[in-house]
Amino acid sequence: MYLGVVISPCFGRIEKVAIKNEERIYEWEPLFMIKADDGHVEMIQTGVSGEVESLEVQEGDNVIPGMVLAYIKEDLFITGSD
């Protein structure tokens, strides 16, 4: 089993959590929306598919760059293409 990590790219506040614990996710699916301190909204996605192992934040939480948002138990097979 390989755990992927989803991290925050910016300072901001979690506006939306689009996933749940133990839910299956797919590559490039929107996972989180973060309203950055400068006012723009960042959509957080990942290039892996698998199952949400744990959520580390919830809506309304403040985040900083590099902060872990979620751990993903990645699939062992490739599901996407170039």
C-alpha cells in the first residue's frame, strides 16, 4: 500500500471539502477549494486515484503552504493517460 499526500499550496482557508473519509477518488477530481489570503480560490486536485485514508482538515480551517490536507491510499494500477 502506498499513501499519497495532498498538501496545501498556499496560505488560506478551506472553503469546501469535496471528499469524505474512505471515499474512492479519481485522478484530477476536485478535492478541496481553498480561498487564498490574496482572495483567489485554489482548486486542489491530485494526479492519483484511490481511497481517502484520512482527512486532516475540514471546512473553515486555516491552512499554510505544505500543510497536509489528506492522505490517499493509492491504487496499484495506472488509470489515466498522457
